[in-house]
Amino acid sequence: MPTDLSASLAALPGFPQLHGPRVRLRGPRPQDADAVFALFSDPEVMRYWSRAPMTQRDEACALISEMEEAFAQRDKINWVSVDRRDMVIGTCTLFRFDARHRHAEIGYSLRSDQWGKGLAREAVGAALDWAFRSLHLHRIEADIDPLNDNSRRILQRLGFVSEGVLRERFFVGDEAKDSEMFGLLADDWQRRERS
Ligand SMILES: CC(C)(COP(=O)(O)OP(=O)(O)OC[C@H]1O[C@@H](n2cnc3c(N)ncnc32)[C@H](O)[C@@H]1OP(=O)(O)O)[C@@H](O)C(=O)NCCC(=O)NCCS
């Protein structure tokens, strides 16, 4: 089995296109700026995010450019999730690739008016499945604010295991925040897929 993560990332011909029954994941486009701004200016979505809500549409344009550049460098895979009308409703990002140890981190967001329908689980599940199969990752990590119950629920439903709380690991503004680490192994995912 090929396990060279850097080679697998370099060999990607373009943004991987993934889908669940109701959600598609694709690369971001400049035309997504209004929807990306709507997502990241929502205080509900940004409550546990490491940056303040956006206030200017230009910030969304800049973020889309950063996402495109990060993918070009194969530094991050920064999908947007879209509904049937191709409207952006969320994001899902694989980042902090570690080729030596074959792990990466995952992060995600969903428009708050779409919460509670299983759409984020569908999107994150598609990204995890692709990452284990196509990049042959051994482990995927997620790092959340321990107060972020919605995020904990989606991780646990996808089979992640809580591996402990790191105290005051991040500053959000002037406030030092704890960080709860979750891990999912390729074996955990395969077992879950078989059951
Ligand atoms: C974290 C976040 C993506 C979770 O979104 P979500 O919609 O709650 O998550 P899911 O897609 O897993 O939906 C789960 C809910 O949908 C319900 N649901 C309804 N229909 C469903 C279906 N067809 N299939 C699955 N679940 C369904 C589930 O019962 C569950 O509800 P419950 O949690 O009350 O039991 C969202 O809260 C968010 O964007 N938060 C802000 C950003 C953030 O904090 N990201 C994490 C930092 S990395």
C-alpha cells in the first residue's frame, strides 16, 4: 500500500470532489465570497472559532484566496460544502499534514440555520473516508474548545475518542482557552464502516 503522504498530496490532479447524499464538497471559488462571508460573520458559527466573526466581505475574498493558495501548496485541503443549488453552507478542512507519522487534523463549520440536520456529519464523514482511503492516513485529530458541545457530538458520532484536555493552550483575544484533543485511527474508521 503506498503510504507516502507527500507524494499522495502532490499527485492530486485538482481539488478532490466528494459527496454525501445531500452535501457536496468542492474547492472554493471567488464567486463563493457572499456565502463564505455569511458563514464566517455569524457569531453562532464563530463562538468557539479561534478568530473573531468577519465584519467585511473583503475578509471572505481574502480567505478564499488563502484557501486556494494553501491547496496549491498542498498545505491544506480546504473544502467548502455546498447544497444541491451549489450554495456554500459550510467548510471542512484537512490540515497540519505530518508525512512521517501519517496524521493530519480536521476542522469544520456549517451555517447555523443548517444545524441539527446531520449535514455536517455527512460532509465530515465524506472527508474522513476520502482521507483514510486516498491519503492512507493512520490517524486524524481534532482539537476543540471543551465547551463546544455540538463539535464534541459530531466527533463522537463519527467515532473519534476524546484523548484529554490540554489546559490553556490557546489565546482567543486575551483569554487563555483549554483545548480538548480527539483522535480517530484508520482501524477505528474501518471497523465502523464494517459494522
Ligand atoms: C460543529 C457543527 C458543524 C455541528 O453541526 P450539526 O448540524 O450540529 O452537526 P451534525 O451534522 O452532526 O448534525 C447532528 C444533529 O442532526 C440531527 N439529524 C437530523 N437529521 C439527521 C440525519 N438525517 N442524519 C443525521 N443526523 C440528523 C441529529 O440527531 C443531531 O442532532 P443532536 O446533536 O441534537 O442529536 C456546527 O455546530 C458548527 O458549525 N459549529 C460552529 C463551528 C465550529 O465550532 N466548528 C468546530 C470547530 S473545529
